[in-house]
Amino acid sequence: MTEDTWKNYREKKYSKPSPLKGIRVLEVCTLLLGPSGPGILSRMGAEVIKCEMPPLGDTLRSLVPFGYFFREQSTSFIRPNPNKYWIGLDLHTPEGQEVFRELAAKVDIIEENQRPGVMEKWNVGYRQIKEINPDIIYISKTGFGQWGQYAEENRPSNDGAAQGMSGYAWMSSFPGQPPLKSRLYISDSYGALMGEVAVLAALHYRDRTGKGQFIELSQVESIMRTMSWIWPYQHIIGNRAMPAGNRDVSICPADTFRCADDTFLALAAPLPEEFRGLCIAMGRTELADDPRFADHLTRLQEENAIEILRIIADWVKTKTPDEVECLAGEHGFTASRLYTIKDVVENQHFRERGFVAEVDDPLLGEFLDYEFPVMMSRTPPRVSWTIRPVGFDNEYVMAHRLGKSEDEIKRLYERGALGKWADVRGRRPSADWDGKTGLIMKRD
């Protein structure tokens, strides 16, 4: 049954309908927290119009790993921005604000992550847009929300600040070591995901009642949601929850161990049959009946946990990951080597499933990317195109979404409401662009 459901999934998904086809989104977002949410919807088939301030646009265009640009574009910019329409719209100008309101009247969702009060200052805040589109779903994403002390202080935030102020970085370190910020933008990505859960719920509510609503998201509060056991533990016990490195303090044994070849392996065996299987694999069957390790709750006691983890560590460092994984399969506990990024990219399993896939973009050419991590048999997510320079789709959006004439579009340029990319890396097309490839002339 499973095989029939997913047969030729990769080949067929571009011929199947998208789950959010017909939903329109207007985005005024920058960096990662803001754009990643509409990027989820655009993969699901929503039409997303991304508004950037010309000529430089989204700040993320300049944030590149190790200073590397791919065909003049930031590789960090690709992931949160697939399938979008790109307009350069200056919301400081009255004409730009009017164009935004015209677009807002035709969309289902507006997403923004400016600082509190900025959209209102530009005359395009929720209450102002609600006057022309009462059914609008409007989400504002900030570091600390739209109200409260930090919002009133207009305190800036980013992923690192959110990891720090939520306690996430503190809990991610090893005992006695400095806090460890994740190099991945976990607060941005998870916050964006939480925001889109709310947006989709609001769409469902509107389908039932006909009413839109305002959604407020705090990046810091979102990442706190991942820290599952910490808050009740802190409140009930009264002790400060301390960092524990890779050790799982709710499951024992569960930790990351160094192997004989100096690679690492994650191992867990909490259930009785799993722990006994691990003891058999280690040649230490007596440990399964040792009073210190007789049941899971006993093993979780600090002194016992430290001892059994030490025993396992001494055993694993005599083995290769292959040997431990083989024994895990034979004896019923969990063990998996820690993959490098190179290992993931070259992994045959991910390739066969199409998760690691080649993207052939009309403007950027071919490159390797991760697919959306959810498959849908009838309405699959997909990427049709990726990022574009600032204002790349100005003419298309103005003509085909607002019905503006060439003269009207020309006047918007003359008055500074519309603009295009600056001639700098991260903003401009690649040097070999022919001036036509990738342009949307007509698409509905």
C-alpha cells in the first residue's frame, strides 16, 4: 500500500494540484524569521508577493556564509524564499503605501516582521488594512511581541538574542562550559513555523465564520515552546535546570559517545528489553540485574546515570559506528552515527526519497537543495523557482495583479514608489543574465 501511494512521487508532484492554490499572501519581511513563514506557504502553492525596499531589499541578501555568493546571490537567502513574486516597493512614499493598500485589498494574508509601530507609521498596519479588507489575516512577527516592556523599549532582536533570552543557549551547553548558541537559526525557523500554524488555523476559522484576525508572534516566546520539561521542572522543584550536554536527563541511558575511529554515535536504551539488549551487546549481562540499573527511574538517579553512561562510553570507544549499529539492530536498542553535512548530502536514503534533490532554476541554474520535509500524496509541496533580484517582478505584479498601464507603472518609478536592484553583489542578477530569462510575462 505504501509503495503504491508514493510510487513516482517526485516525477508526478509537479502535475498535481497544490494545497494552498488560490491563497494570496503579501509579505513585508526581512532576514529569516519573517520570510521563512511565507516561504512555507509558497511551497504549498500560495501566491506570495514579497515587498522589498529598493534598491537593497532584504538584509539577508548580504548575509553569506564565509562571504560566498552563488551566481551573485546569498545561499542563505534561497531557503526561505522559494516561489515568490518580487517587487521593490518603497513604503516611505505615499504612492508606495497606496500600491500596498491596493495589493492588500486583493490578498488573504499579510505577513510582516518590522519593529512594533513601523507598519502603522507607514499607514499599512492591521487596523488600517482592516478598513479596506475586513477579512484579512495579518501576522506581525517580532522578537518580543507588539506590547510589553521589551516592545515598548523597541528592543531589537535576532536569532542569537532569542536563543540567549529564552534560555535555549544556556540549556544547550555542557556542564561548566559557556552557553552554546546553535549555528543553525533555530529561533528563526521554529518561530516561522509556529507563525504559519497560526496562519493556517486562522484560515480555517475564516472559512467557518468569514472573519479574519490579527496574529502576534514573539520569536523569544516561540523558541521557549521547544523546552518541554524545563518550565514545569523549574517551577515545581525550584532548582535551576542545568545544562547537560548531549545527555538526555529524562531518558537513561541516552547520550552521544566517541567511537574507536574518533567519530561519534548517539545511543539510547531506556526500555527494559532495550537496556538488557545493550548489556548483552556489551558482554555485560550482569548490569541488567544490577540494583543501580534495574529499572529506568533508578537509572535516572544522578549517580547511577553517570556510572552507566561511563560504562557505555568505555565500551563504545572500542567499537566503530558500524559495529555498534549492527549490534543495536541485533539486540534491539537504538544507535546511530552522527552524520556530517557531507554524509547527509551523499546519503542514498535521502536521495532515493527525493529529500536531497537537484533544483534547476531558470535564473540560477542547477544546485543541490533540501526538499520540503513533508510529503503529501494528493497535493504535494514543491519548488518551481527560487530567489530573484529586488523588483524583478514589478511589471508583472503591477500589470497582472493591479491592472496598471505602462504609463502608470512608469509614473510609479518616477515618483520613487517602485524600484529595482542596486548594482551590488547579492542584489543584482549574475553577469551572464540575458535580461529575459526568469521573467514572468504572463502566469496565472
